Amino acid sequence: PIPEAPRRIQALSSDVVNKIAAGEIIVAPCNALKELIENSVDAGSTSIEILAKDGGLKLLQITDNGHGIDQEDMPILCKRHTTSKLKTFEDLSSIGTYGFRGEALASISYMSHLTVTTKIKESSCAWKARYAKGELVPMKPGQTAEPKPTAGRQGTQITVEDLFFDNPNRRKAFRSASEEYAKILDVVGRHAIHCSNVAFTCKKHGESSMGISVPANASTVERVRQVHGSSVANELIKFEVSNDRWGFKSEGWISNANYSVKRTTLLLFINHRSVESSAIKKGVEQTYATFLPKGGHPFVYLSLEIDPRRVDVNVHPTKREVGFLNEEEIVETICDELRSTLGKVDSSRTFMTQS
Ligand code: ADP
Ligand code: MG
């Protein structure tokens, strides 16, 4: 048989490119929410309220009291690679934040019906706009796409409706709304514990009781109590370690040897972004293994600050695993300190029972 003639190469339209990227960044409602919370925190908010319906698939709404968005920026707000956080590639090495590439809102606008209401201090009213595929679109048929003046307080409200509405395969992949809601609570809980001085609430649409509610002035231990309960909050010890050679400092709260559960809870923030690190998780579990009964696991909240020049932030936004220099040494230093912190508590107990 005669081989088929080679097919000609064509460029994908930017619309298709953006849609593919959006699908990689926003895989589930909790991915969208994490980006939105980071934006609210970046905007200096002291209060963040979250509302979810059908596990965030029908509705995901986040209301903050941050500095808001200038009305003149609204036309480009949801375009891909528009950001107020990064100007040159060199900034990448010193910026210390991950949500820097201006892709979150763009991606969400490709995957849902997105409405933004925002007010800056200098503006006499709030402005409301609807977005689709990176662009302003009319809120109702027959209207213009221009942002509309409306009443509102300083800050920003982002409403994400019908996530994945034109991606039925992905929609079908979600087994249950309650599973997605649990992931939402996990994301909110992590930030509610880490972001001191910020009040958080999270609830299901139509329910009066809160899934999570943390006041702005709550201490870290109080935050853990609100999110994870007293059984763990009562068994926490302060953890602190730093090392100039490896350019990092770390603090947090860790459960003592009295507390032992089936699974490790590791809340890890590096430079104030919630991330995963299998190296740190493994080190933590190995360290605790000598303190806990067989099969027992701890609760560990760690906030790490690493010299931004040493962290590789130029990873894909969905890659929650981060890379940093001297990873092995840093993990070892943390684990040594964990061991000595846990050891001190352990021996003081023994001492107390003996005397
Ligand atoms: P990035 O956070 O990477 O810049 P995003 O798409 O998440 O990209 O957001 C784009 C821009 O929109 C941000 O740089 C910021 O200026 C603005 N913005 C987004 N959310 C908020 C918010 N809640 N409050 C104030 N400004 C916001
Ligand atoms: Mg962002």
C-alpha cells in the first residue's frame, strides 16, 4: 500500500491552547479554590468567606475584604498571563510566591461562568463583570460587556458557576459532591491554620452551620482546634528550627507522643504557599515512628521559609511538589529538631511521673 502523504503542520488557535492549559490547571473545584484563596491573601484580606454548592461544581464563591481590583484593569483581568505580581523572568527568583503567572482567573474563565465584583478604596462604587474565555461578556443578553457599577464593600467577590459545564467527561469523573466538598474543606482548613490574622469561613450553600469558622484574632492552636478538633489541639507542641547554612527557617506546631492516629496530617507551607513535599513527609513519618505505637501517625503543621533564590518556583501551577536546593540537608535538619523536641517532652513526662 502507498504510504499516506504527510499531514501538514498547523498552529493551534490561541483559544484551543488556552483551553488545554485551563484543563491542566483546574482539575477539580479545590484547585480553583486554592488559587482564589491565594489571590485573596495576596490582596491583603483579613476576612475570607467561602460558599460551595454541589461540592463546588455548581457554585464556588469567595468573598474577601482585600484591596480590590482597579476598574480599569477589569478588561484584562482574566486574560492569560496578565498579572500584577511578576514583570520580568528575573522576578521569578525573588518573588517568593507561586501564583505569579496570571493563569488562575484565565483558566477558571475557560471552565466556568465567572463573575467578579470588586471595589477599591478610591472608588465610590463596586464594579461587576462577567467573563468567558478570558474576555468580558454581557451579564444578560442584549447588554454590553462593560463592567457595571453596583453597590458593594471594599474587596473582591469571585463567583464561579457550573465548573466544567462544557466538559461533560470531566464532570462525570466526579463521584460525589461530598467528596469534592471534603477537598474544599481541606484546602480552606490548611489556609485557615496558616494565615494568622485572617478570618475564614466556609459553608455549603443553603446550610446555616459552618464547615469551618475561624476568627481573625485566633491563635494558631485555636485555629487547629476549630478545624481539626480538641483531641489534636490539646496535644500540640511548638516547633522551631533555622539554619543559616541551608538558608531556611521553619516553625509550626506538632503533635506529641500522646497523639497517634491512622494517617499523617501534614500541613506544609513553603514561603506561605501550601505545597506537598514527599521528602519532608517521609522524614516526618520516619522520625515519629520511634515515638508512636506501631501504625500510629502524627499531626504536623510546618511553615518553612526558604531563601526564594533557592526554591524552584518555576514549576507548573498544578505541581504541588516543590523543589529546593539542599533538600536532603534541610529535611535532615528539620527531622533532627523534631526528634529533639519530641524527646524533650517525652523525658519531661517520664521525669514528672517519677517524681
Ligand atoms: P496571578 O495571581 O498569578 O497574578 P491570577 O489570574 O490569579 O494571576 O490573578 C490575576 C490578577 O488579578 C492578580 O495579579 C491580581 O492583581 C488580581 N486579583 C485576582 N484576585 C484578586 C483579589 N481577590 N483581590 C485583588 N486582586 C486580585
Ligand atoms: Mg493568582
